[in-house]
Amino acid sequence: MKNELLDALDILEREKGISRDILVEAIEAALVSAYKRNFNQAQNVRTDFNLMTGSMRVFARKDVVDEVFDSRLEISLEEARAINPGYDIGDVVEIEVTPRDFGRIAAQTAKQVVTQRVREAERGIIFEEFVDRQDDIMTGIVQRKDNRFAYVSLGKAEALLPVNEQMPNEKYNHNDRMKVYLTKVEKTTKGPQIFISRTHPNLLKRLFELEVPEIYEGIVEIKSVAREAGDRSKISVYSENPEVDPVGACVGPKGARVQAVVDELHGEKIDIVKYSQDPVEFVANALSPSKVLDVIVNEEEKSTIVVVPDYQLSLAIGKRGQNARLAAKLTNWKIDIKAESDARSAGIYPREEPLFSPDITIDEDIDSVHETKTGDYEE
């Protein structure tokens, strides 16, 4: 057993990164407790674990005093000097008190300590690994599902996908492989607890970073994301390089890049719009694929009135207000959409000078080119 223990310490230090000194210190502390518990001893003791031989011994520690009141903790000067003439009052004498059958108890104790330390070290390693991946994307495999969570294997650890972070259009079956976003990593007594999401807006952002090299390299920047998971999303993109088309880069050749993201999200529709510091242009772009005739901006209230052709009103608002709602989240501007006829009746359209001219933008959702006008919107 002694050789096996020493070999185990070597392996743990080499493979698990657990210092041998830490393990030995833990074993010695555990042996003290085991000795007192198994032999009903209350004296002050110290254990010694010999790394060369693997032997374990117990020493009682007693203070040298003039008059002994507790023989378990004290020893007279006369008795101490019988052991070693050099002892004096106030010194500590160590006397070996290793029980005859202490080896068996020591072996069990050492095994328990090593097992516990290995478990703690592995948990610590896993926690450090995954806490560094927080706010990142990983590939997981569904293991099982209950009423509260879907349990997803991330390799070394199992993550929790709460019901409110699950996409409504997805079913999570055993062995399904999918990309997930790490939202939180907590350290608990039972090990690290990892929470993941399939609905977080940053999942969409990270997926585009994987598919679009220009985003990963910093040539194209994702400015904002608005998402209603499982149904529709909008992202705004920008590039400081005038020769780079940020929307085209995200769409990819024949729509291949955006289609890869759509496939990963099981058909979630994605609109990619060009970001602009001009709220008029940005809001109009955000309302794609609808045409925008004019955008009237109220800087103080950070709100806009968007004028669209009568036949485009329902498209601009979207099903259950979704298009307008997502545009508002994307731009962070309030948006009030009015039909052209209503705007004319109210006298707010047309203005003397048009605020902007029609522009050509891409509606990635239907993979075709539309002539639209820019404008603002926020809910």
C-alpha cells in the first residue's frame, strides 16, 4: 500500500497538477483526526508521513513543566531529561505513540483524503476553465431533459439550459448537438454549476463571429442585436473601411454565411442592416424590408415618426408589431409608424426638403434587393 500511495501522489502531481506537499499536509491533518477518533485520545499529537518509505507515525506533543496537571498534555522536567538531557522548562517533547494497527486506519484515511483532494482539484480545474469561457459560445450535446432544465454536456462538465432560455421552436432530444451561450458559471459545494442559453442575443452575435472572418478580425463590427428567439432577429453592422460592405460580408456568397447561422437557429429569420450614426438613416435601415418615405426625429425625447407608403404600413409594423418592435430595440429609438395618407392629413409630410434619398439595401430574410429609404424607430 505504501508504494501504491507514493505512486498515486506522483501521478496526481503530474496529471492533475496537485502539489505533493499539499496532499501530504492534508493526509497528515486527516491522520491526526483519525487517531483521536479511533483511539479516544485527546492529547496534542503530530503525524509524520515519510515520503521516502511511505511510513506513517504518530507523535504526542507535551510541554515540559515543573508540575504536571494533565499527563496527556504535559511532562515533568525530570521525565523529559530522561529522554534527552537537553530539555528545559517550556520546551516541547515529542513521544512516538503510533498504535500497533494504525497502518490500516492510516491507509483508509489517506485514501479518503486523496480521493477528496482529487475531486476538489478536478472541480477547481473545471471551474477555472469554464469561468474563462463565460460570455462565450460552445458546442454541447443534449443528455436529458426535465421540467426545469435541459442538461447539456460540454465535455468535462454538464451545463444547465433553463426552460426560459430554451427556444420555443426547438425540441431537445438525447444526443442532439447544438451551439450554446455560456451565461453564468457558479462555484458550489457540489462543483461548478454552468448555465447556458439558446435565446440570448449574444448567441447570435457569437455565431456571426464564427461564420464571418471580417467580424472576427475586427474589420466589420456588430453594433447592436435585437432578437425574439426562434422567430426573428435583427443585427446592425458597420465598417470603418469604406471599401468593405458590412452587410454583404455577413450575408456571404449566395447567402451562405447568414444561412449557416439560420440553420443553427433552426430557421430563425435574420435581418442584417447597416448601422449609421444618423438616426434617420439607421431607423430607416432597421425597418427593412419596408420602404420608408421620411423620418422625423425628436432628439430630446429620442423618438421618431416614420412615414411609410400606405401599402407598406403592415410590412413596416410587422406581424404582431414584431418588425417595429425589433427595430426599436436595435436602434434604441422610439418609433411611431404612420401611413403616408395619415401623415399628409396631419401636415407632417411632405416636408419642404426631403430628409434623405432612396437607397439600395439588402433584405437578407428573403435574399433579394429592395429599394428602400432610411429612417428611425424605437419602441
